[in-house]
Amino acid sequence: MANKKSAVKRQRQSEQRRLRNRAVRSIARTTVARARVAIDHADPQSAEQVRIAQSTLDVGVRKGTLHPNNAARRKSRLMKRLNAAIAGHP
């Protein structure tokens, strides 16, 4: 437990940030998973799901929750998977 006033405040801020970051990461993971499932099941809405996933990853980067390279890698893998599905390759 923090003893100084500034340490108590810092702990409070860290907890708020942790919860906010966790929510952003969770939403990003969920949308990426939905996009992958849509692609795997040849859903006609898969391109829209990928667009939503890319958008949520960008939000995570803007908020500072996700590293830019991490989001770029995930978006790249999603697009690669989508393009392969469109081309008819498993």
C-alpha cells in the first residue's frame, strides 16, 4: 500500500488506466476474432467485419493501449486471410 499522498494518487490513476486499457484491448480482440470467424465461414459480411476490426485496432493505437506495430501486424494478417479467402485459397 502506498504511504505518500502522491503515491496514492498515482496508484489510483494507474488502476483507472488499467481498466480503461483492458476494455479497449478486449474490444479489439473480440472484433478481430469475429472477423476471423466470418472469413473462415465465408460470410458475405466478412469484409465489413475486417473493416470494423481494423477500426478498433486503430482506436487502440490512438488511445495508446496497443503498440502501433502490433496493430499493424494484426491488420496485415487479417487482410492476408481475407484476400486468400476471396481468392479461394484455404
